[in-house]
Amino acid sequence: MSEDLNKTAQSQQAASATPAAKPAAPAAAKPAAARPATPAAPAKPAVNEMKPKQVEAAKLHDELKRLHDQEGMDFLLSLTGVDREDDGLAVVYQLENTTTLKQAILECVVTDRENPLVPSAADLWNIACTYEREVYDFYGIKFTGHPDMRRLFMREDWVGYPFRKDDETEKNNPLRMTNEPLSDTTTEYVLTEDGKVEAVEHAIFQEDDYVINIGPQHPSTHGVLHFRVALEGERIRKIDPVLGYIHRGVEKISEKMTYPQTLALTDRLDYLGAMQNRHALCMCIEQAMGVEVSDRVQVIRTIMDELQRIDSHILFFSCLCQDLGATTAFLYGFRDREKILDIFEETCGGRLILNYNTIGGVMADIHPNFVKRVKEFIPYMRKNIQEYHDIFTGNVIFQNRSKGVGVLSKEQVISFGCTGGTGRASGWHNDLRKLRPYAAYDRVQFNEVTRTEGDSFARYMIRLDEILESLHIIEQLIDNIPEGNFREKMKPIIKLPVGQFYSEVEGSRGRFGVYIESKGDKSPYRLHYRSTGLPLVAVMDTACKDNMIADLITIGGTVDYVVPDIDR
Amino acid sequence: MEDKTYIGGIASGIKSLATGLKTTMREFFTPKITEQYPENRQTNQMFERFRGSLTMPHNEANEHKCIGCGLCQMACPNGSIKVSSEMYETEDGKKKKRLVKYEYDLGSCMFCQLCTNACPHGAIAFDQSYENAVFNRAKLVKQLNREGSKVAEKK
Amino acid sequence: MFNFTTITNWLHSFLTTTCGFAEWGAILTESVLVALVIITLYAVFAIALIYMERKVCAFFQCRLGPMRVGKWGLLQVFSDVFKMLTKEIISMRQTDQFLHNLAPFLVVMASMITFACLPWNQGAHIIDFNVGVFFFLAISSIGVVGILLAGWSSNNKFSLIGAMRSGAQIISYELSIGLTMLAMICLTGTMSFSEICNDQYVNGWNIVRGHVPAVIAFIIYLVAGNAECNRGPFDLPECESELTAGYHTEYSGMHFGYYYLAEYLNLFICAGMASTIFLGGWAPLQIAGLDGFNAVMAFIPGAVWFVGKAFFVVFLLMWLRWTFPRLRIDQILSLEWKYLIPFTMVNLVLMALCVAMGWTF
């Protein structure tokens, strides 16, 4: 245990040395209630304000390469496109060194709106490939040298770039009554010596590939996700994920909403991380405004986050069992999840759409029965975990189907940015609760569960062990929830100061981040969520290659993505 | 893959299968968790914080607390609430606003509680109803203030 | 012990003497009657099995299962069957219509003929001759043709993969079934189902007589039989989470219903065969020395014994199905070729040795 404490202390030191995205600093500004009602402009700079370094497009790739190679920035945390209207289109890169936890934030602005070109970073980080497609899709920024410059979420025959502020989306895109085209080629934009751009076509599949569609309506894609899978007999040659079937444009909708209104949509991203998503957004807004929430709120939020994590991991277990054909174990998981949902419902009023966190606190104080119910739940769950192990974990069929299947190395998970349990199964210590403790995580003791095998079985065991760790965290907090306000008094109209802000939490399946760019209005100018699921889908091709169709299901189940989080 | 001999592998495999069989057989005899809805309709009680649909509580004198200020309408992210109010002149000659019609569209409500939080008078609240299915979408648009109701006078 | 031949003899004499039928006419009438009885039984057992599966599965899963239609949901399956009968059979473009429509009939036919092989009672065998076991094995293999045709004619990639898996799986596991049956034939010395049962009525159940090799054969038979029925954990050909519904993805209405029916009846046939070969078929439980007990047991009709034993085995198979996750195709094949086949072969030798040395009870 002392070792763990040391580690925590170290990581805290490391975190405080980081220029941006500091922990949920206890030493922030004064409580909101005491502050004058002038437009939001905190005395101190917000702890989560980002100060990106401006880089020209021409020098961007060299700078990224320098950071990647020399400063060991091996993790591309997030890549955000922003439309600055007259100032051009911006791309914000957030990099992190996974050993020293040092972060670097770069921003590249291009003024050419007709043909914006930015060099691709796909050769440095695997996940950049997917992130850049997203930016291209929404902002039309072409990344030169990117091998697969297709749209990521929108239909291929979509006209315009919907996240641009001047896009006439409705006018250009009437309801189409034709089937969605799916091209078999991708385009690469190559920058030639004389500064011109050439489009090069690449085929996605080979001539003799036997391509089957797993999804968009398929029992084990966990939502409306579409994989085009090239097979050779039962073996998988290549997977091409087709995303966006339930893309709702949450980020774009949020630009028209006030800050309290944006909260309602977070529960609908990763619905198994509703608490944590909303926690992240609330935290980002609170930190940007310099509001400090009470201790009571911090503890309640921590307990709720952990309950949500247990809920998510139980569902993970259940769905994995279901995917592998163990239907009975699936229902055992659901039986236990019901208990958590009851706890949620009693306090929050909802089971899936919890709607609990709010700016400055939580919607309502915990229900009088809450503590009692949670205390009953902890031993109950411990007992049932054993049952899970009996019926499923130890089963020789499951062991054979998961051990050594879909192995991901540590380098791969970092390069793909697979945070959460998937990353930890490959030996990457990425638990934000340890690295940069927020809320009440600095006052509890728990282990960061990691494994080194990186196979499906490790990913599975990580989740089950994390349930136990979460129970342990809740156990430490449940008896001493401090007194205090459950919600700080906020002004009726919430405005953020001008700037870019980023906060993140450890979601159920990885680091969930919120990027807000504010112009000082009551709505965000740009709101971007770092999806926890997108890297997990992006890694599927690598993880599944040369495995069998049945393994695709196992791997898909164990990397544990949730589609509404990918298609925001 | 663990290193196991052929026979050892079989033995441990069978043992693991037997553990699973034992577990399911034990569950075969445990009490079942199924809730038999709609048979339990009478006894099924939702938690008091459950958000079923928006209502405007009226007292026995058919009075509600809504003054028609429209804050809820402004707070609603989906435009589910439409408040119609009119100006009228009280007996002592003051111009006052009063509620004419409070329309609520359950179909587009996402139960975010912003309206109830915004309401300065506690005039609206969520109830615990959960059987909200109708055959026609138009029926989801409800008028919350009752016929002939009026604002409760402040005491 | 009640012998069913009294009824059949009476019927035959009734038809020939009282009704004045010619011999061929009487036999024809009897065949038609038997066919009707078999088809009715087939449907009745399918309904009973589906209801049982839903209830047993629900109880393993802490649920109640169907409760709504009729008392304890007893009429649920009837309403499901009725629904299935009224559904449209959708014909698709770009499929091989003839084969597509033929396939479910092949499957259901194979399962009906094997169903007719079961010895229901003393004297109540429908298809019974001296190489009955061979006949059973041969006919049950027709079903796989139907599955392969279904996969091929559907013009659907999922169906094709499912059918191919099914082909590989069923053909492999037939070996195990054959070899375990062979081991038991060693013990009984006959291939006729009626004589196998009679033998067990006289000498005691095979699983007791054959002790160790018979128990091993029984377990292997259960595993292989489960695989033969395409049931979990061997339900790869139609495994829902990978191939949506495998070979019958494109079938609708009663065509799908035939597959569904055949799946459950194959389960019953598999269990019925297990009870015939290992558990004495219609032979009642007899314990040497307990005459009173034996008399009571013998009083229970053979058909009850047979069906009771078969349902006991069905329950065992359901227990397996609702406990284990699904295997992967390579694991299914390696289970068969690396584990079951060597074991059955050794077991066959062991059984032959036991029989030759007279080490049987």
C-alpha cells in the first residue's frame, strides 16, 4: 500500500509540473456564491485553461515529429477542429508523454477556407488517422499524407462540412431517399514538391477478399456500428469500421445551447458513463469559471462515478457473456445491475439518463436511503463477483476463447490512445484517478488494476477486478460523506470567460475529456468531447487481424466500446 | 496458454465446467427476480424522484402557482414547453400577467429538470407516472393547467 | 410389462376380419394411421420441448419464463406456433428458389424419420429392423444436406458461413456418435433397437452393465449429440452473436418454423437415443433382490419410462446449454478430433475387452 501512496504522490508532483490540465485543484478561486455578479472573469486564470502553442501548417509536422521523437510525446490525447470564422480553421493537438505525464498543446490555424491543408500526423500516432478523418469530415481540413481521407461520420455523399459556422447544412442536404453509398477506395492527398496537391486513390479491400458486413444491425456490435470485414475462410484480413449511423451532432447542437442545457446531452453520449461524462463537463465549466464545489459534492460525485463504473463493468461482463453465448451469465449480470440502477433511481430519478451532476454541484442531495442501500450493495456485489468467476471466468471454453486472442502491445494501445481498461490490460498505467486525482480520489486508497498480457482475457479480468476496487473506494467514502452544500448557488445565466478549457475524468472506459472554447457567451463557441470509444473502435483492425470471426466478437466485447460515445 | 498436459488439461477443463454447472443448478432453485408487470401495477411504486412527466399541481380550489413568466420555456433545451399568457387589469388598476395555456410536449421532453429548477414558484413538478404510451403523437402534447384554474393568491 | 403388440395385433385383426380389408389394405390403413400418429406426436413433443426449454432456461436465469398466455404460460407455445403458421413465407430475389424451398423439408424429413426409429414401448417400434442403428445414423445425416442447401441457396454470406460450419461440425461429430454407439452394440450384440431394449429389460440397463466404458460412452454421446443438434455450446452454425442466425437467416414463416421444430425434435431424438441405448429405453428400473419395488416399477407403462428418461436427458442437455459459452469453430473441431475421437476409440477397445472377458454385469 505504501508503494501505491508513493506512486500517487509522484504522479501528483508530476501533474503539478504540467503546464496545462492540472488536477481539479483544491486551491482554486473563492466559492461562487460570494462572488460579484459581474460577467464571469475569475481573478485567477482558470486551472484548466489551455495555452496552445501556435504552429504554422508548414512547420507543424516537423514540430509534431520533434515532440514525438525527442520529447517522448507518445500519446495523442485529443485532436480538435475549430472554426474561427474570419481567423480561419484551427486544429488543436493535445499530446502527452505517458511516462513523465508532461503535456504539450499545439494549435495550427489555416486561413484558406476553400482548400485548407494541414500535414497529417498519421505516421506518428495511429489514432491520428481516425481523429483527422473526423476533423476532415466536420471542417473540411484536408490532411496531406493521410492515407485514408474519407468522411468518418457523415454519409459519403454529404455536401459541405457541417461543423463550420457558415455551413448551410439543411439547404445542401435534404433528406435523401437513396441508399448510402460506400466507396471501396480511399483518397490520399499528397503534397507534391511544387506545393500542389494530388489526390491518390487507394483500394480498401483486395480483389479476392470475401467481405461481409458485421452491422449496422448486428447483435454483437453493441449498438449501431458497422464493420466491413474482409475474410479468408474464417480468418479476418482487414476490418474497415464505418461509423456515424447514430451521429447526432451533439457537439454542434451544444454550440446553440446554454451551458446548463448542454449538460442534458452528456448522459446520452456514453450511456454507461453518464455520471462521469456529466462530471467532466460540469468540472470543466466550474474550473473555467473558478467555482469551487463543496467537499460533499466532491465525495458524492466520486461515489456516483464509481457506482457508474461498476454498472458499466457489470454490463460489460453481461454483454461479453451474451456475445460468447453464455446467456445465463448475462442475466446474472443484469440481475445485479438492477440493484445499482435502483440506487441511482432513488437519488437521481433516472436509471440510464441520470441527470444528476449540475454546474456547481448535484441536482439533489443524496436520498436518505442512499447510504443504507449502497452499504447493502457492497457485500452483495462481492459475493456475486465470485459467482461470475464460477460460471464464466474459470470456464475452460471462455479461457480458450480469450487467452492470447487479440493481443495488443503497450506501444499499440498508447499509439491508438486506448485508455481505460483496454490500455491497462496491456500494461499502460493510464488511470486518471491515480495520475491526476480529481474530485475525492486523492483521499481514498485503491489500486490501479493493470495487467501485461494485453489479450482479451486480461481486458476481461481488468474490468472484474476494477469492480472490486470501485467497491473498495465506495466503502471508504460512504461512511464519511462530509456535510456541506449539495449545490453552490449559481447565477441564472452562466457565462464562461474567453479561452480554451479542457478537463477530463476517468470514465468507465477511459479518459473522457471535455474541450470548451468560449468567447465569453452563455453558449460554448466550440465544445468537443474526447470520446473514449473512438480509439477502441480504431484499434479493432489491428487487434483482429488474422484472428477468426468468432474472435472479432470476443475482441469487440472486451475492448468495450459504446457506440453513442463514438458517434457523438 | 498455460502449459498443461493432455490429461491434466482435460481434468481441469472438466472441473471448470462442473463448477459452472453447479452454479447454474444452485440458481435454478433460488427465488426468481422477475417482476410481473402489469399484474403488480397496484403495488409497483416508483421512487419519489422518478421523472415520469411534467405536471402542474393544483390544489382543491383548482388553483396552481404558475404566473406565466415563461422562464421554464426559456430554459427548455428542446422547446417542449409553450407558455401562453395574457395581460389583464386587476381591480385596483394594475396590469398583471396571467397564464392562459401551458402546453407541454412529452414526446420531445428529455427530463433534464431545467424547467423545474428554473421555476421561481415551484409551479411545475415531475410526477411518477410511467405508462405514457399513446397511439398518436399529438396526444403527447398536454395542457398542464386545468380548465378554469387560476393562480393561487399569495398569502 | 404391458406389451404394445396386443394393440397392434388387435387392430390388424379388426381391420382384416371385422372390416373385411385385404391384407395389403389393412397394412396400408395401418401405415397411414401410424404416420398420422407420428406427425401428431412430433408436433406435440415439439411444443412440449419448446415450453420446457423456455421454462428451464428461465429458471436457470433467475426468471420465470412465459407466464402470460394461459396458466404459467402453458398456452404460450401454441400461440407462437399459430403465429408462425400465419406468417408470410417471403421469397427473395437472386436465390435458388427450388433449393431454398426444399432445404427445410429435407431437415424436417430427416428428423421425422429418425423420430420414427425410437422404441416407444415394448412392441411399439415403428421402424425396426436388424441394422436399425445404421439406418438411424444414415437418415440423421440427411439433415446436414438440408442445412448446407439452406446456406448455399440463401445467397447470403452469413448463411453460407453458418452452413459450412455446420457441415464441418456435424460430419465430424457423427464419427463420435457412431463410435459410441458401436461400443454399446458391442455390449448388446445387436443393432436392432427393439432387441437392444428387450436385452436391457432382461439383463439390466446398459449403463449399469457396461459400467466404466458405458459411462464414458454416455458422456461422449451427450457431448457429440448436443453438437449434432447444433445446440449450445455447439450452436456455431446459427450463433446469434456472430452470424445473426446462420443458415436460416433468410427463412421466414413456417420454413423457419421447420428448422425450429427440427432443432427441438433433434434434441428429443438425441435424448431418446441416449435413453434407448444407455438407459434401457422403455425398460423399467429393476433392482435385483427388491421384488416388490420391481413389481411397482414394472407396473408403470414402458412409454412413460421411455419418455421420462428422454426428458431427463433433455434436461441434462438444457443444463449444459444454458451454462456454457459457445465454442469457436477450431475449438469445436479440435475437441472432436483431438479429444473425443481418441477417447471413443480407446473406449471401444475397452468395451470390447470387457465384453470378451465377461467383465460386465
